[in-house]
Amino acid sequence: MELKINIGYPQVMELVGQLPEQDIQKLMEQIQSRFVNPVSKRMCYEEHTPIRELIMQAPTWTDEEYNNYLESRQYINQSRLK
């Protein structure tokens, strides 16, 4: 047997408010384990995925190198035929 109820958030909160404190604690724990923790685990930035490793090992530019790049781009842009 299956029962589907279409109620809004305020009604859910009202129903939860009627529960004993122990049941509210149990509900909060279940919500954390079923809905919140799996999402945060998927979005964890501490995972060592191949793409993360590649990005973390990639070379970076110093300020001087970046300024040299900007100067070169400016020179190239000015030297183009119009």
C-alpha cells in the first residue's frame, strides 16, 4: 500500500513541531545522514581526483611573467594589420 500526500513546507514544519523531542532528534539525524552528508561528500574538495591532481601540479605565472605576457599581447595587438 502506498500513500502520497502533497503538503507544503509550513505543514511539514507544523507536523514536526508536534513530535516529541526525542523523535525530532532522530529525524534530524536521519535527515543529516540521508540528504545532507551524501551531498557534502560528493562536493568534497579534499578528494584526490586525477583532474584535481593535474590542476594542483600545474605551473603558475609570477607577476613578472604575467606582465611580460600583457606587454607581448599589447605589442601583437598594435602590430596587426587593420
